[in-house]
Amino acid sequence: MAGALKIKAGTKLRMAYDAELGKEPNFNMICTFNKSLNESAFLISIPVVNGKPLEVDESQKLLIQYGSGSDAMIFAGYVDDTVKEGVRRYWKIRRVSEQRQFFQRADERVKVTLRIEYSQETWELNADGEIPKEDGMTLDVSAGGAAVFMNRHFDVGEIVTLDLPRVGTSVKGQALTEIGNVCWVREAPKGSMYRLLCGLQFRFSDSSEKEQLQDYLSNVKEKYKL
């Protein structure tokens, strides 16, 4: 978990209920940041919906956004308590590990299940002197990033190497290795064969690398008739 949130008191925040996989959350509620209590808890004003304070649901995961555009950051949490300070009441939010940045989606997401491998350069070498790889599976892939099921936890901002498999016999379907920044991490749905779902934003050294990935995804769409 990162340190306490460095947000000024009185900052307006947008809030949403956590969305289902593959859906964008609807930030249709407004609250105000009061103060951080420690690294994992902070106070916000109680959102008002239809003229009434929103009722507490301690089991409901909330997404809270501050900033705007490509700088918009989102953190997740649950209502831990209702706190009274003077004549005002606040929600005490217990922050959880997910923290992500929503990027404007300029690239089409291709919903496809691909068995992939992932690794990190900092991992200890195996007996063969190679960096070990772990198995994962994609939820969706675009020319800008991917959502990947995995069992290894990464912190937001870490760098991951992702190996995409060969798809079909076309030159465009050759296996690719992509480098990505971790943008968010959340628990996988119950019943999944993996523990976590991780969002990656790809990094390219030049435009040709992105074009190669775009060709790969075009081939995937054609192969699987997506």
C-alpha cells in the first residue's frame, strides 16, 4: 500500500460503485475529501443522492476518483465507519490495494482468452540461469494494454513482461513479447482459476512495435471471428 493520500481538504471527489468486469464505473456521486487518518484510512463527506445522504453498505466496494482527463487517479475502498466531528458526519473509508489510472481508450479492446506467460526482470534466476515465467490468461487485449488473469501480485507502477502466444499460421500471428506498466490490480471473480486480475499499459520503444501489435490483434479477430 502506498502512503497516506496527499489530497487537500475540501477537494471535490467523484465516486462510483465498483463495476462488473468489462464495464466502466459510473462516477455519478460527489463527495469531499476531509483528511487522511493513516496510510489506509481517510474521511470523506457522505454523498447525497436524490436529496438524501447515501446509506452505508459496508460490503459495497467504492471507487473514488480525483483529478481529471489522463491524470485522473482512482482508489478503491469500503465504508468502515461513520465518524462525527463537530456538527458534521463523515464516512471513514478503508482503502484497499487497488489504485489505478484511467487512460483515454484510443485503442479497441479485443475480448479474447489467450493463454499467456508473464515474468519480471527482478525475479531470481532458476537452475538454468533463466528468469522463470508464470502462466496467465487474458480477459481483453488492445494495442494500448491488456487485462490479464494471474496468480502473482504486482504493485501499481511495476513493470511486467508479457508473452503473447502465436495465433494461427499468418506472419501477423507470430508470438510477441510486450512490456507493460501495472495500472491496477483486483481480486479475480469467485470460481476463477486465477487469484487476481491485473491491468497493464504497454510501453513501446517506437511506433513499429505498436503497429506490430495492432496487426497481431487484427489477426486474432479474424482467427476467432470477433
